[in-house]
Amino acid sequence: MCRLLREKGPAFVGETAVTPADAARHPARSPPARFCYKPRVATPPTSGAFGPYGGRFVAETLVPALDELSAALDGIVATPAFQRELDGWLADYVGRPTPLGDASRFARTVDPTGEALGALWLKREDLCHTGAHKINNALGQVLLATKMGKRRIIAETGAGQHGVATATAAALFGLSCDVYMGAVDVARQAPNVARMELLGARVIPVETGSRTLKDAMNEALRDWVTHVDGTYYCVGSAAGPHPYPTLVAQLQRVIGVEARAQSLARGGLPDAVVACIGGGSNAIGMFGAFLGDEAVALYGVEAAGDGVDTPRHAATLTRGRVGVLHGSKSYVLCDDDGQIAEAHSISAGLDYPGVGPQHAWLKDTGRATYLVATDAEALAAVRAVARTEGILIALETAHAFARVGDVARLEAARRGRPVTVALCVSGRGDKDLSTLLAEEPHHVAS
Ligand SMILES: Cc1ncc(COP(=O)(O)O)c(C=O)c1O
């Protein structure tokens, strides 16, 4: 039996690995299958699956809770009454619709002649209440929790934006809230820890593993297994067991729906859409409304950390293999024994060795293209956007900005004309000040 299963006991819910079937199907990407993980309950990815990806690989205790959530997706979330109520909160509390603005000065820094990047449009999720797209999802899930009669919310967080969003929604609806956060992230995203505590949430630092997002999600799942009855687990990205990837994509879809309508109001759809990829929720929210528009190319940008040829990166789709992490099957970063590897990114929100299953399917089908940007490129993009557009973007978002020139050149070459690119500004960078000061004190001070 797998070492991790022995170590972590019955509450363990799935940190790896590659199955023999995967190894046979993807010999090039799969490690030797001598260390196979048999999940406690392996529901094959049928309902809620994206091609061969998704499904549920969880402890038996969680199956009724996930069934209850699936039923709520159809029976509550899909109803006009719920949608009306959520739309009201999104308008009056979150501040939607967010604008689709121009970034012509930044565009000239990546394409001085304008031959490739004709226009760059920014979907401003950083202007949402609490400063990132995460509130769209957290508010929707916490509202759902109230309808399901749950009084306690738990969440995991990396950058702290999902934790802040969940603490905010829990405060709004009068629910108690515990947020698991890796100890490394507690240190590097200190302003968000203070915000969560002010909002009445308890922040629980996680000291296991790499002490980042992966480990926070392990602990949140473990908490849920033991307190499943009155507790609602508010997952922060389009990852986790079914139905979370579907639910989160649905709640974030508002980003793309608005962006598409705003593009049409400007005269036409963009040629390409770009977003950064952690677990994949801002990207899937942005992509969702454009999936049927074949002329619109979709690009995700992962964190290359120190570089994808080093061990220190978080480029799961680019360098990962098929496996199981946190209850669903997707691409994962793992070692040759099939054990989940430690990811690295300067941005806590992208520092994750997994990715939502829909992105795995979009990659395999070729509908979306996934690129990478390094820590250094992200830092440079934060500075460039701040100085040309007057917007302090999150380090996560900066990865998308770092590749926008390349996206424009690829698409302009394909189409033989300058292109319009729409980029999801997933969040604002106030939370990153200490990282920015530590990395580039001379730049920030100058
Ligand atoms: C501002 C911001 N952007 C992007 C992400 C990455 O998450 P996702 O890929 O789910 O959008 C995070 C995660 O914390 C974030 O805080």
C-alpha cells in the first residue's frame, strides 16, 4: 500500500498518484507505475467529468456530502430564485459588472509598433469587493450553504484572496468560518491574514508538507471528513472532487459572460483571451462564455517559478502527468514514484501542483493553449503595469500580462493582422507588497 495512505490514515483523501491505466495511456508523461495509489472510493469520472478528467477520488465519508452538493447544484443553484438573489448580491455588494478597460500604454511596452497587439482589453476583476475574482465563487457558495442549512464554513487559501472572500461572505451571512492556510503563505500574504481575522474568521496555519496551498487543501478536506454534517467546504478554485469544478466554473462564468457582452458592445469579440492559471477558476470563468466561439483563442499562463527546467515551478499542465490530487483526476506535478511534488511560485495563488480537470481536457483537446511565465517575468510585469496603467496587479495576474505579447504575436501571425486580446485581471496586488519590497527594494523605492 502507498506510503502516504499508511501515514495519513483513514481521513486521507488523495494526494496522488498515477494509476496503471494512466501509465498505459500516457506512457510519455507517466512515471513508472510501481507506486500506485488506490483511492478509497474511486468514482470513475462519469458525471461531472471532462473527458477522462474529473470525478471523485475521496474518502467514503465524503460521498454523501458530495451527493448532497450535486443535488443542490441542480435543485438550488440552477433555480431562477437563487440566480436572482445571487445576481443582486453580485451587483450591490461585489460591484458587478466589472469594467472592460483598455491598456494601450502597457500594450506598447510589449509590442512597440502595434503590428501584433492591436488592442489589449482588461477585464477588471481586481475592482471586485475584496480585490479579486474569488468573491464571485465564495459569495455563491456561502449563499448556497445558507440554503443547505449549514452554519459553519471551512476553506483553504493560498494567496489569501479566497480566504478573505470566504470570510467576507461568512460575515455577511452570519456564519462561522475557519480558513486553512499554509504557514509559508501566512507569512508572505500577511495583510490578507489580518483581513480574515478582522472579518471574524479563524486562520489555521498548516505546517505540513511544503506549507502552501496543497497542504492547506489537504487539511481542509481532513476537517470536512470529520465534521461533514454541519460544515460546508467552500473550495476556492475549479478543482477538487465533483461537483466542485462544475460549481466553481458556473459561479465564475459571470466574468466571461460580462466580458463577451462588453466586447460585442465595443464592436466585436477579441481574437484571444488570456488568464493566469492556479487551480484554474479565473481562467475557466473567463473562458466559459467564449468556448463556443471557435475564432476566439484561449490561453492560460502557468507559473514557471525559477524555470520549467528546474525543480522549482508550478507548471502543472506544461510539465505534469496525469494523476489524482485532492479528489479529482487531472494533470499533477509528481516525482518518478508518483508522489505529488512540491510546487514553487513567487505567487502564493499559483503555487499548486495540481490544476482543475476542465483545463486538462481543454489542453488535450487543443481548445486552449497553456504557456508559462517565470517569477522574474511576473515581477517585471507588476512594475510595467503599475507604471504604464496605474494598476497594481496581483503577482498571480502578472503571469498573464507577462505572456500577452507572445500571445499577440502567435495570433497575429496566424491571422495576418494585429489582434485584440482580452486579459482577465484576476486581482489587485496590495497583498503582495512585502514580496515586492523584498524582491525589488530599489525598484519600489525609486
Ligand atoms: C488574484 C489571484 N489570481 C489568480 C489566482 C489563482 O487562482 P485561480 O487559478 O483559481 O483563478 C489567485 C489565487 O489565490 C489569486 O488570488
